[in-house]
Amino acid sequence: MTTPHTLIDLSHTVTHGLVTYKGLPAPIICDYLSREASRKHYAPGTEFQIGKIEMVANTGTYLDSPFHRYADGKDLSQLELQKLANLPAIKISAQQKQAIDISLFPLGETLAGKAVLVETGWSQHWNTPQYYEGHPFLTEDAARFLSDSGAALVGIDSHNIDDIQDLRRPVHTILLKNEISIVEHMTNLSTLPQSDFKFFAVPVKVKGFGTFPVRAFAIA
């Protein structure tokens, strides 16, 4: 008999007017073709809605590909599914700490090919002014450790994986240079086990784009 598995949603909902990153515009979500307007095109009683959304790529829970940081890096259309879906995954618990350094990572555990998800608890402040101030982030040494360990993807439930006061953006720089995708603005990580689960974060296959929202989820 097979063991039942649970699907765990790790994504925020994108709504009209939602601000994800302070200083970037909120999405505009509306009808391109309303149900009422569609009725003239179809038989009586038949109607459809075609939606329209205008947004920056950094909206909601999103994935950064190497192209986000590097002009010659892989864009969304060039990412391999093997590095985005059905990834063996591990969770790192890092609540109550702003600068998340190498000391919180399992130095003796193999991370090669895994998604490493960092739980800070910061998603509790989502859609509030506090979300943008004093958020947790990874340090440069943690990014180097994850890169050297061969992680496939790194995610965090915070406003940014980098300290936004550091304009070098070392974590983005190191991880994306080594083709390790980043998922930011995650949520619900507290419901995950520490290990033995699979992770999925697949963006739309857009050429010339470095970032796009994902429906991140886990199977545990």
C-alpha cells in the first residue's frame, strides 16, 4: 500500500493592487472581455471571461533565473524542468534571526540537487508596512556554502534573499551566477517537514524574462 501524500501550497495570492516590492507598481487585474460583453459572440446562455493583467515580473511569489542578474544568463525559457520540479527538498529553520549565516545550515548533509527552503516566519507580515523593514536575509557566506554544496534552488519566505542595504546583492550574484534559481516571497513554510519532501516552482516559459510568479508547492 502506498503512503498518501499531502500537497502544500507555498505561494501568496496575487490580487489587484497588491504591492510585493516597495517602489514597484502593483498589478492591474481586470477584464479584457467581460462575461456580459462576450454574450454577443455566442449562443444564448453561453458566456466567457478573458482576463487581463498588467504587472512587473517581481509580483507575488516569484522565481529569479540567472538572466535576472546576468545579461548572458539563462532566461525563464532556458531553465531545465529538472531544476524546478519534483526536487528533493530540505527546510532550514531560521526564525528570530535577521542575518542568516552558514552556522544554520547542515554542514554534514548532502545538498547537491536539492531545493533548500529557508523558513524565517517573515511571511506573517505579508501585505503590511513591516514586511519591507528589517527583513531576514542570507549572508554572503551562506550563499557561497549553498553554491559550493550544489543546491539546485534556494527559496525564502522573506522580502528579499539579500540584505537590501547591500547594493552588491551578493546572494543573488553568487547563486544566479552558478545557475541556482531563487524563489522569494514564499509562505506557509511552517507546515513543511524538515526533510523528505518534494518541491515545485515552475514559471511560465518566457523568452527574454528573468523573473516570473510561480505557484510554489510541496508534496510531503
